[in-house]
Amino acid sequence: MNKKILITIGILVIIIILLGGCIHRPEPTITTTTTIVIECGNGICESGEDGYNCPEDCCVDGDGICPSGCTSGNDDDCETTKLSDVKVASVYENVVDGVPPGRTIDDIANIFAETKTDLILRGFWKGIPTKRDIGLEKYNDLSAAVAKIKEKNPDIIFVGALPAQRIWRIDLDPSDTVSYSVEYPETWEMALDPGKWDIDVSKVELQCEIAKERRMFVGDCSDFNPETINAYFPDMTNEQFQNLFLSWTKLQIDSGADAIWIDMLLTQVRTLDRITATSDHKAVKDSYNAVSEVIDEIHRYGKETYGKHIYVGTWSGFESDYPSLGIDFVTIYPFPHKEEIYPRKAIEDVRWDKKIDNVRSKLGDIPIFAFIDWGVHENSPMGRFSQNLTSVEQGEFLKSVDEFAESRGITFAYSIHGGFMGGKEKIKKKSFGNYTFYDSFAPEFQTYETIKELALNKTKR
């Protein structure tokens, strides 16, 4: 065959491959040293020995079809799976906890495949920094686990999670390459102090009351000692803490997280609003702006480092008059309410419709998720769900709350694994007879088959 014809055919084949869309497949091998320039919607792709070199804003006709190896400058155009496309969401906190013994990452990946899970909520939680955690090995485990999960479920959205309401007295500091930790008194300096804005509430008084609420301290505040208390409520306007918080966030993104859910992100704003009795106070405004800066930085980091949009979510509850944050999704709070779980009061349609309308009016058509929440004690939604309902009743409740949520355009995330049920001495039913967090496979609960049925029914619609 004529040599010119062969070259022409080769070029045509490459063009066809380039226009093939966002299909997950290995990059084709370029065997020629010839550089071929192809127009691609609003950008130019070049192919050569090293594969394709596509600008970030390259997208065919702006219709969401990207050549292999090319990402779009418009994140919404070229995402393989969007939050708005999610049908099945599952809570699994967390994928590297090693519980129950014998359940491997392969097993977990198969669970997500079996339920056709589109989104893993709270797949990792930045908790108490153990010695192993401080050494960052846990994040290496997370990276390997997410890679294995995505190998089996390539389009799944992995949502990591971390608290905005806590800094431990000895905490993880990824920027300290010697000890990987930050300790008292440096951590205490990052704790919220109303006196920073000349508010007549002492730092010890505020930190003591918050610690009591979270069962970290019992006694009179005159005995409160920051040198011995385990954790403090941090100040998001403190630049050192803000950088520390972002470093924790970036660790999860570096490990493969596609989204970050931040617990109690606006609690500082609300706390200072309550103390000052005005949303116009500088302390409130400064705190709100600091939260906004954190969200913007997470978005920037994802875009500049990985060329993708990292979704950021938190609890709903945007009652303030400030401009809405750059939030990508919310979890509605507290749905389901503990009273609706036990003693099985009817779901309050009017109450929830009002909350949902509030979110929509403030944030637009934003994805809303819900899950059975938990806290530091057994009198939480998860505590009542696990301890007060039989396995059959749990299955029935999951069906009813899932149906209600779907009728309101909310995606209810199924509790496959995780959720603190209560203190070991105070709860009767523990997962596998030993663990204080929920597991749907545990013989004490046995709700996995119900979850799988509900999940698969959604994928058939």
C-alpha cells in the first residue's frame, strides 16, 4: 500500500480516537514523532511521542465530550459523574478502619459495586490523631484504599470528612516533617477566644462550656485546664489554624477524595452570633469570611493541582443574611430527627418542607443529602435507630425515610458502615458484639439486604 495512504489513515485513526469522548481507557500509544494539531471545541490538542497535550479548557463543542487525556475548564461539562446524577449514596465511615476483622478493601469495593453506589459519604474521617495517624501512614492506607475502590467503581464519588469544630491538644501537622504534630500551647493559641473582638466572654469560659457540651470535660469551669483537656474549639479566623485545617483537607484530596464534607463548618459563626446577639458584629462577619476563604481554597487546590473540581459540603442551615458560600452540596439537618426514629413519630412534612425550601431559596437547586446522624452520646438519631428498633423495624424505617426523602428531591445515604451508637457501657447492642459504631452486616442489625434492595430499585428507574 502507498506510504502516503498509510500516513493518511494513521492520522485519521488518531483524529477518531481524539474525538471519542470521556471514556475511561488507556492512552493510545503514539508511534510517530509527527506532531498533529487538532482543533477541539474551544481549545487545541496536540499529539506526539508523549501522548496528548490538551489545554484545560478543551471540550468538544462545549457538550461535555472530552478527548481522552483532556480535561475541561468548565468542571460541570466534563465530569463523568456529577453530584446531580447521584442516585445511590452510602455512608461508610471509614474505609480504612479495619473493622470488622477480615473485611478487606476488596470486600468494601464489592459492596459499593453490589449496591451500585454512586457516592460514598464520610468515607474517611479525620478523628483522634493516634501515633500511627501522626506518622501519616493512615493516609497512605487511604490512598491505596480509594484507588482499589475506584478500580472496581471507576465513576464513584469519594467524600472525605473532617471536623471544623475541633483541634486536639496534640494534633496532626503535615507541614512538620520532623514530628508531624502540633502540641499545646500552640494548639491552645489556635482555640477560639471571643476577647479577640473585645467580647465580654473569656476564652476559658467559652472553651469550658463547649467542652462540657461535647462530654470532654466534667466539673466547674474554674477547674478547666487547657494543659490537660483533650481538645479545643478552634478559631477559623486564626491564620495558623486555617492553614492547618487546609493541610488536613489537602491530605484527603491527595489520597483520592473527590469531595470534602465538613462537620459544623458554620458553628463558629452561629456561636458568635448567639453571644453578640447580632449578625452584624465584626466577629460574626470575620468568621463567615474565613469559612468562605477555606471553601475557595479547597476549590482552588483541586483545580490547580488535579485539574478537577473538588466538591465541598456541610450541614444545611443558612439562615444568615450574608451572601451564600461556594458550597456544592448540603446534608439536611437533622433529618431524620431522633423523635421520628423513636418513638416513631410521624415525619413532620411541614417542618422539613420549610427547611428544604430555605435551602433552595438560599442556595438554588443544590444537591441535598440526608443520613442518620450521630453524636457523642447514645441519645442521637443513630443511637435510637440502633438501640431502640429491632432489625425488622430498622428495615421498615429505612424504607419509609428513603421514600420521603426521594419525594422531596433529597438523596438519603444508606448507613452501610459507621455511626457512633453510644458509650460501650451504655448501649446494649454492639456491632458484632463488640463495636460501638453501626454496621449493617452485623448480626445485631442485619439491614444490608434491605439497603441493597432499596439501592437497586433506584438504579432501575
